[in-house]
Amino acid sequence: MSLTGGAARIGALALLGFVIAPSAQADTIFVSNEKSNTVSVVDGGKLQVVATIKVGRRPRGITFNEDMTRIFVCVGDDNRIDVIDVATQKVVDRLPSGPDPELFVLDPQGHRLYVANEDDNMVSVVDIASKKIIGEIQVGVEPEGMGVSPDGKILVNTSETTNMAHFIDTDSHKIIDNVLVDARPRVAQFTGDGRFVWVSSEVGGTVSVIDAASRKLVHKIGFAVQGVPRESIQPVGIQLTSDGQRAFVALGPANRVAEIDARTYEVKRYHLVGQRVWNLALSPDEKRLYTTNGVSNDMSVMDLERGRVVKSISVGGAPWGVIVKP
Amino acid sequence: MSRAAALLSVAAALLFGAPAWGADPLEVRIGYLTRAEEPRIPQTFLEPVSEDEGVQGARLAIADNNTTGRFLNQRFDLVEVTVPEDGRVEDAVRDLAGQGIRLLVADLKEDALLAAAAAPEAGDMLIFNTRAPDDDLRNERCRANLLHVTPSRRMQADALAQYLASRKWMNWLLVVGRTPQDAAYADAIRAAAKRYRAKIVEEKRWTFEDANRRVDTGHVTVQSEILTFTQGTEHDVLVVADEADGFGEYLLYQTWLPRPVVGTHGLVPTAWSRVHEQWGATQIHSRFERQAGRWMRPRDYTAWMAVRAVGEAATRTKSADPAALAAFVRGPDFALPAFKGQGLTFRDWDGQLRQPVLLAGPRVLVSVSPQPGYLHQFSELDTLGDDRPESRCRNR
């Protein structure tokens, strides 16, 4: 690299940094820590843990309410959902969830939570206002991933031992179709336009892209990382950019995040992050990607404009889920 | 179970809210063959004496298969047969074949298993060995119609040896019980020592008579007996071979030197243990305990895997044809998720299921082998047990 080239690049980076800073600074990141029974609060500007919130036992699934004033956390070993007040950073309420909740999704209207009950082959529908379970849907063995269409009409649940994505009508609470995917499906994520559902298969090592209308498999994305055994490639978390151009998939004990062209389904690169990366969250401006690394007990921060990991932040024990508030 | 009883149990399952199928579901029938025997009496009072080890795992897998089958209009039935203690397993195989059973879960010890597999009617069956860990079944006595779901003794010994080597605990005192199974376990331990360059500094035969576990002031005898018995050459660990659970439990904390006990007692390499809660194992424990009213044992787990292997094949092939299902299970696209963090596949050279092996302590999980750093050009799981170039199986 010539001196001038280097200087120019540093100048450009500094400029970029200056441009990014104001939006990223405002981010607040919340990470559920499965082992330490806490939620870590990370300041997006300082990239430091600024608070730790004590919650129930084995917190995993984590999501905001509609206006981001509250956070819901599945605390599986306590068979309930804890409700955190974002302003005071304290648990202020709890909701019923059915047994052993792991993952859930908020309906786009913000009234209901759809909860996967791993222990009971069931999806519970929780009405947030009345704090009541208003419906139960029988699904396959070990329900896990939950995705909802942007219009709120279709719910997709994955069952880990049945190996299916169940498509559920949210009005009737009836299953309308079942799509077979590879072994141990984990996360279901609708594309922003609601046309496709991406489903990761942890043991199968693939991501299935399903047409939401016809429920046909459109594409199956495979992964291969040099020097990493095939069995260690275990896709879990999925994030899609709102423009429908890019996708990111966490590959578990492969310690990588795959970056995918969401139109051609081609894997563009693999980013090295912490150990056993499970879940992902894009910053609201989509300039950063945050990852939870369950074995190295940290969170990696990826700068998507520079295309690389810029920081690792120690959080709690066995970080699992991650969400970001602007 | 008789046919009438089988129908009754299906009816009962329907009554109790089990899945309902559409018209004429594809029906997959799986045989489960075991032999009546005296129940195993564990040395510890903390473990129940159970008379339904194995079959409870198969029943749970049938329920799991049916939950999935509901979405594909497939129904799974288990045809359970228990041969009397002095009965012939070959006759049971003939009866099962007569009922159209071609997929058989065998909860049998080695000789009975070989007799069942050699029955003329077993020629076109696929038999899952869910119990016999014997290494010769995977080598000199291997058979084309057998798949071994239970890990071999050699796999267990290798799993233990990798862990001990990773700790640099390389000097072993080997204590061997009186049964032929204990001798076979000791053989596997010796092979593992050789493979991982550990040294068996001394071997001792346990020759005391097995005693009733319930003896007033029994510990007084144990305390003096084992102290003198374990004197000898300096070692890092005591490896015990006592598959029948006759004395191994007594060795812990009673030894001449303060050394850990590993093998069939203490730190135990095993397919399954209640202490294992990773990779979603929590869910199968709670399903199993709800159904059986006790903890899941290794024999239950291997039976669960065998029946789930058939279920997985039926899901993927959308077929109920036993030949098609058997072909899929043996084929390259088969992989069984079984709460070990990766898909499990069968070795084509000896029919053994590749699998991580747990290293279970009495109260918590200690580790899972293969240990990091034991590499292999095809699968790290092939560092456990007989690898392709070593296999002496010629009948497949």
C-alpha cells in the first residue's frame, strides 16, 4: 500500500466514522444471557455495557412491544414472560406463556405474542392487554422458531424434531400447510415484502427459502467454510435488510456469520465472530450487525459499511437473543 | 403385544388426544423384540429398579413419529414382543415376519441378537441393535442386516481415553470384574490406552463374591476391603470394568491413593445420561419422564433413536415401504438429530451409528467426546471406535 493510498483510506474511514457516529450512538442494544439470568444493556455509541437487568431463569427469546417502551423476555425455566420497562430498566410485569417458552414473535399490530412452547408441542397465543392465553395451537415436536407475516395474517412456526415449518392462519388458529425442511429448524423470518420465509436448519446445515403463498421451497442455501468441519456449520439466527438485498445468517459453532445476496441466494462472504454465534440483530439504520456468541460470552459488532467486525463486547453468561432500539 | 392389544392401545391413544389422521394413512409398523430377564438391580438406592428399560424409549419415539405423521398422513405402530427367558428369539422373528414386520428394534444381548439376525425370516429385515455394545458384532461377527445404534465398547473407551489424554492422566490402574462382559470392556480399555498412548500400569481382578446391596453396617467391610485391594503401583486414575454394577460403585472415595474412578463407574462414557441437558435434551427428558415416570436410561435412548430413524426415513421418503425406508436409513442422505448437536449417520463399513459420547459424572455432565483437537480426514466422530481401515467386518 502506498503512503498516499493509505492516508487517503484512513481519511475516508475517518469521514465515514464521522458520518456513522450520530445514528449509531443513539442505539441501545439489549442482550438476553441464558446462563446468568440477566439482560445486558449496551450503549451503541460507547459500545459498552451500561446496565444489567435481572430477570427470571433461562432468558432466551427477547422482543420489544410495538412502541419500544417495553421488552418481553421468555424466561423458560420459570415458564413465563418477563416484561421490562425500557425507561427504568426494571422488570415491571409478567405474562403467562405456557410451559417452557423459548422463542416468540409480536404480531405487527402489537396486541398478541405468539409463543413456542418447546415442551408441549404447542404454540400459545398471548393477549398482552388482558395478560391471558387466548389460544393454543398443536404443532410438531419441539416447536421453536416463530415468524409472522408483515400483514399479521400468517404465522410460521418451526418444530425441531418434526422438521417442518407450520403455516398457521392467525384468525382461525388453524394450520393451513406444513413444509418439510432440513433437520432441526430453528428460526423463521419473513422477508420485508412478505413473499418469502427463510428457515434455518441447525443440524441440516442449510437455510430453506419458502414461497409464502404457494408454500413451495424456492431455494436451499448451503454453506462451506474452509477448515471448518461440515457438522460445525449450524445455521440459526437470520437477519434480512429492509431493501431485500442482503441477508445474514449466524452459523453457530462455525463461529461465522454468512453474508448472502438475498436475490441470488449466493453466499458472498463469511465473517469471523465469537464462539457459537446464535442470534443476530441489525441496527435500525442497518449500518451495523450485532451478534450473540454463546460460548465466548460476548457480542460482536459488525460494521456493515466496512464489512468487518469492529468490536467484541463482554456481556453476561451464554448470551442468546439480541434486539436494538434506535 | 398381541394384535388385539395393539389395536386397543391405538384406540386408547386416540381417546387421549393423540393425533388424528385422515382417511387411510400410510401405516409403518415397527417390531420391538426383547427377552424376559431378571431386572437389573443397581448398587445405588437412588436409582429405581425398572422392568421397562428400552421399550419406553421406543414408545416415546412412536409418539414423536405420530406427531409428525399427523401432518403427512402417516401412522406408526410398535409391535412389542417379549420372548420368555428360555424362549427362542428365532420363533419370535418368524412370527413378526408373518405379520409383515421388516423393521425390527432388537433390545437383545449379543448371542440372542445374532440368533435373531440369523433366522431365515430375518434375511430381508433391517434390525437395529439398541443394546449390545460388543466389539466383535461390529467386526468378525458383523452381519449385513444389522445396524448398531448403541455405541460399541470401543467407542466408549476411546471417548474416555481422549478425555483422560486431554488431562494428561496417562497412567491407569485397571480393575476388572468377573464377567465376560467385564473382560470385553477391559479389552476395549486396553485398545484405547494403546491408541492414545496411555499406560496401564497394573491390572487387578475383582474376585470378591458379589454381595447383596442391602447389608447392615456393610460399609465397614467395604472400607477395609477396598483400601487393601487398591494398593499397588502409582497411577493417575483407576479405570473400573464392572458392567453388571456389582462393585464399581464401592470404589469411589475408598481407594488407597486419592485418585478419581472412571469407566463403568465414576466418570462414565455413555450414550445417554440424565445429567445431559444440552442441544435440546431438556425436552426429551421431560417428555420421557412424563410418559415413563422415571429417568431415561441409555437403552431407552438407543431404542428412541432406532424408531426415530425409521420415522425420519418415512418423513423424507413419504413412503411406508420397509425396503424404501431401510434403503434411506443406510443411504447418504440420512442424518438423525438426537440431542447431540449434530446429525448422526451410520458407518457403511460396519453399520455402527456415529455419535458423540457423553462423559457423565454422578451429578453433572463433565464433557462430551470427541475432544477438541482429535482430528480426522472425514469425520471427527470416526476418532471413536473402529475406523474404516481397522474394521474386520467382511460380511457387509
